[in-house]
Amino acid sequence: MQTETRLFITHIIQNNLPINEIYTADYSFLNARLQKHYGLTETTNNTLFVKTHFPANSSRRGLMTHASVLAKAFDGSKTSVVVRGVLPLEAFTCTAPEPPLNNPAVENAVNEQANSNLTEKEKILDRASRDACKTCHAEIDPIGWAFTEFGLAGQSVSFDPDGDPLNVHGELYGQDFSNAAGMINVMAAKAHFAPCFATKFLIHTIGRKVQPTRSTEDQCAIETAVEKATNDGSVGAKDLLKAILTSKTSTYTGTIQ
């Protein structure tokens, strides 16, 4: 699974493809085992990873539907709508809501759901009815529910977590979607993947978080890098990495006060 993701990201960076393609690509690099895992016809062997295009009606699109990513988004021994809804917002758009702290209403809701016999769909409806929960979960839950098309290990499945035949139709940002691929397309039309990608890479490069006390300098480095890497409205992956690596923030060797 990790080999798939490594080959996929390497392909996009080496060819300076648009950053958005990381999240919306209709292809990946699979061996026979992963092709079977994804419910596809096997066209290779277990040793050779080949570029494989997904069918037009496939729910798989880009990095968010890689098994290596989906397998990290679980709660104990089962998939979690909330965990799978938060992960893309945290990792790919940098817009995840802050965890609620010292909020009795939220704590009560969490405890009540944990001790209930509600199905996943009923839990979603319950959160949507609670003033303390509904704002954040209006974004989290549609994303997480769309990813119930994939099992604990990221495999294609036929039934949702409640044991019912899959039906992941939903609405996100006022737009309807019918599967995970459609949901990702809705995200791509609204989300700004490039600034988040640049932020994550800057953190990796400088070895520290983007600090509130230096937010102006850090944000300037990110915005400048995205601007430099933009050509005809598209942000090239390799160009963005170069812009971050050569930014003053990345090359500064003095002491941060």
C-alpha cells in the first residue's frame, strides 16, 4: 500500500503535474494484489506496479482513497465516520475544526452516543440535531460517510457500517454527490489544496510548526511559494516544492527569537 502512494506522489512531482491531481487523479500505481483489493481486474503481477486508470464509475480518486491513507482512519477495530471525515480536512486542506475543549454539551453528546445502540446513520442525524455539534459535523460527516465505501483496510465494500447496502449519497458545501469520487470533486472545487500542501512541506523542511508568533513570515513564505508555482491557474507540484525549499523561511540559519 505504501509503495502505491510513493510511486503515485513521485510521478506527480517528477512530472510537475498540478497539485490538485494528488487529490483528484483517476489513476494510481497498483500491483495485482492491490488491483484485487480495489475490486479491479488484475492486469499485472504482485511484483510489478503499473499505472492503472480507474473506471469512470469508480469511487476512487486520488490520495484520499489510497488504502494506505484509509487504513489510518479508524476507531479501534472499525471504520469511523468522524475520523474519516476529519482526516482529509486536517491533512489535505488544513481546515479541520478545532477539537471542542471544556464543552459539556459536546461531552454529553459523545458519551450518549458511545453508550447508545444508534446506527452510524442515526448518529449522524443525532449530531445534526444538536446545536453544539451540527456546525462542525455539517462538514465532517458527509466526508466521512462518503468514505464508508471503503473498509477498514481501504478495500472496496458492498455494505455500509450498519450492514445495509451502500448508499453514500450526500451533500457537501451545498452540492450533491453520489459517491466518494463525487464528494472529492466537490471538495476540490472549494478547497485550496496547494496552500495546505505548502504548509505541510514547510513544516517538514524547517522542522517546526508554523508558529503563531511568526505567522506573518510563515504565511508570507507559503503564499509566495504558491504564487511562484502557479501557471495558468494551476500549481505545479515540483515548482511548489522548489519555491518552498528556496524561500527565506527555509534557508534562514539564524536564531528564532
